[in-house]
Amino acid sequence: TTEGGKAAVVDEGVIPGRPRVVAAVRAFVDAYMEPLVDVGAVQAPTARTVARKATAKVMAKHERAKDAAPILARESDAIKKLVKAYVQRGQKDGGRGGNEPPVREAKGGQGGFRWDDDVW
């Protein structure tokens, strides 16, 4: 506690866990998001926000982990699903984060962007 008996405010920007493990999980999420940014499906600021949120959520569950390899081996599919859900939720909320999908020619002559295109 601080003076006056009030609890100190914890920095919300700090993700719990060992820095080496946090960095490895963040690198995994960033590598997964990179193709989405490259094709314009997600803007870079939104990708950073999604990566931070996904990394924080994964590390909240595994904050005592000493190595990222077991986490990524067991939960890579779940992490990808979490990232995809964050991106889709951002698009569903009316593009608050500026991550509207681009309009482009998709397979089969249908216009617009589809999640099952070659991005995933």
C-alpha cells in the first residue's frame, strides 16, 4: 500500500511471467499476425493491440512457466483461435480499430475478403 492506505496501482502494461517466455509467446502471435497485416486484413496498430491482448491472456494462464516451448506445442491452435476471435470481434464492432477487411477479388470470382482465403 501507499501513503494514506490506498493500494498502489499496478502497471497494466506489464504482462505477467518471465520476460523470455513472454517474448516467445509474443513472437509466435506476431508471426501469426504478419500475413494478415501484409494483405491488409488488419492494420498494424490493431495487430499490435491484438498481439498484446492475446499474449497477456496466454501469459495470465501460464505466468509461472519457465519455457515457452511446451506452451506453444500444446496450445498453438488455441492461441491462433484466440487471435482470430480478437480480429473478428474488432471487425464486428464496426471497425473501431480501423481494421476493416479490404475489398479484393476472392477465389471463385466472388468479391470481398473471406477468412478461408489463403490468409489463414
